[in-house]
Amino acid sequence: MKNRSSLLFSFFILLSNSLFSQELTVNSERLNGNIQELAKIGKNEMGGSDRVAFSDFDLQGREFTIKLMEDAGMKVHIDAVGNIIGSIEGSDPSLGKIAFGSHIDEVPNGGDYDGPLGSFGAIEAVKTIQEAGYQPRHPLEVIIFANEEGGVIGSRGKVGSLSESALQVVSSSGLTMEEGIKKIGGSPSKIQEQVSKKGEYAAYIELHIEQGANLHQENLDIGIVEGIVAIEWWDFTFKGMANHAGTTPMNMRKDALLPAAQLVLDINKIVNSFEGSHVGTVGKIQAFPGAGNVIPGEAKVTLEIRDLSSEKIWAIYSQIEERARELAEEKDTELEIEHIEVASEAALSDPSIQKVIEQSSKDLGLAYKYMPSGAGHDAQEMARIAPIGMIFVPSKDGISHSPYEYTSPEDVTNGANVLLRTILAIDKSGL
């Protein structure tokens, strides 16, 4: 009888948990209210946020966030790189942790949703789980990453990709990364001792605003992120001959800016000739010596290409390189091409997690699409040690990193509910 009673009790707990997880939804008013309360910290006269990493406003925001995490029943600590970690125990501590979160630091004069949505959506998910009395099998962990906007510093430190030289880079606050980490309670000298290993996490899920206009324009609720794109950079430097602009006849010039300017136009044509969601950009043009009365003797254009496929990036680049060499020959100039150190590698979302996010969206009656992330996120670093998934919600007019950044309370709530359902589904499935 005793064994039978024990089995019946276990079955009852599993059934109760299953019913709970199907009905749970976040408290929309509380979630949106908390995001707006955080937005007041660092608000400037232009309507943007000056809550940059390591600033006094950042410290105030972190204190507010820690209090919310503790109120949600989490045990909270700050790790060596300054990440805020909140955790609740699972019924089976042998299982890998399910982690979710984002960041609360902003770019100078930034918006209210980039980072805070994913951070407070994560806290609200745990609060909802705790209020319902749901007992997760996996340990759950909310991570509020330090200084995401300054180079995903917190996530790089967590996975072991933060170099010693990176710690000496000066942040937007005016402090070096090392000084800033100390200011927010981290211990830079112990970062390598606390690096997380593969197998520690069953999954990492990040909720985020899209920062683009696709969902907004297509009137969709949820973006299921297929992966975070790789980014490659090149410098094309054309070398001609600097000379007097008034005394050098047009037919005797070696103007380095002419092939550079034509290359910019041709890059746009070449990039558009490929099918897909890749992007190519020339965002920097330099002419030397840079005087209005001197023919440019040297001109440099910087090319960036982004896509989920590195193979495709290099196929696009190959055509651009061929055209650049043709232009250099046509204009009687020399050409040097430098491949700049890889900005970031592609991080593909786990297919199983993508399917869970899709099913969660369907269960909630939300319209969705699969899409890449053209911007970098902490999930990109976490992909080094764990299966990842990302959930996007619309950004009004595709605006981000701006005081005009906006995501409606309904979209905020939809995203948090998909996150909650995804966490619970992964917890039950044992991914």
C-alpha cells in the first residue's frame, strides 16, 4: 500500500504540474509596470535612457532588478564578471539548468525595451511559476548580463571568451571594463575560475525586441529566431596619387576616390543579386589627405556582410573582390584588401527549441515567422556552451537604440507568455 500511495502521489504532482503549465500566464500589468519603473532610472531630457553600463544609473537599475528577483523567490548573487544570477532549485538537481534573461544596460540615449524586456520577462516568468506552486524538474536560472551594449562583456566572461586585453578597453561610462566590473560587484581576477562549461545548461532562452521592422510591417506577434548572423569586415584601400586640385588636368589624375566610390555602388548591386536575408553595408569611407583642394591619393571603404551562412558571406565577398580589382585596374590605381578580424561567428538556434517556441506560440494563438537575428545578443556567446533559442516581439516601425523605441504592452505580454510556455515545455520534455 505504501508504494502504491507513493506512486499515486507522484502521479498527482505530475498531473498538477502539467495542468498548471498549460494555464499559466504572466501578470501583464505587473510586467509592463516594472519595465516602466526601470525606464525612469537614467531618463534624460530627450526622452532616452543614459543607463549605460557601470554608470551610477546602471547601479540603481541593478539594485531595482535584484529586488524584483528576490521578491520572485530567487537566490541572487553577482558572479565574477558582474552578471546578476537568480536561481530556483529543481526537483532533479542532476539535470542541466534552464537559463533565460538578457541585460538592463543601454546605449547612450537609448530606449526602454532593448534588454529590459528579456530581463523582466524572465523575472516575471519565475514569479508566475512560484506563485502557481509549480515545481520545475530542472534548476532555473535568470541571468542579467553585465554590459551587453559595450561588447557582450558579461556573456563573454561567463563562457570564457573575454580576453585580458578586453578588460582594459574603456567603456561608455569612462571606466575600463575591469574598473566597471569591480564597481558593480564583480571580481575580474576570478573570471576564469567561474567560467561555465558545456553540459551545465540544458538550454538558454532569450526574449528580445526584434530591433527591425519585419514583424511590425507583417503584423506578426512572434519571431522564432533561426540564429544570430555571422559578421565579417573588410577594408578596401585604393591608392592613386595626391596632387593639386587646381593645377592637375582631369586626364592626368590618379584619383583614388573614384574607384572607391564606384565600388560602393557596385557592392549594393552585388549584394542585392543574391537571394536571401543577408545584408551588406559600407558604413565608412575615408579619403586621404582629406583636403578640399587636394586630389585624394588614397581612399578606403569598409565593408560589412552579415548572414547566418558564412559560406554565403564569402560567396558574396568573392564577387565584390573581383569587381574591386577590376575597378583598380580601370582607374590605374593600386588596391589593398584587408580582412579585419572576425567580428562574430554565426550562432544557430537549436532546432528542438525552435519547435518548442513555435508550439508555444500556436497554443497562445499567436502569429509567428522564422527569421534570423541581424543584431548580436548574449545568446550568441551562450551558444558556445548550451543549446539556445530566441523569441522576438515587434519593434514599432523597426526603431531601436533610440528614445522612440517602443513595443506595446500586448506584445510585451505575448513575448513573456511564449517564454514562460517554452521554459515549462523544455522542463517537462527534458531537452
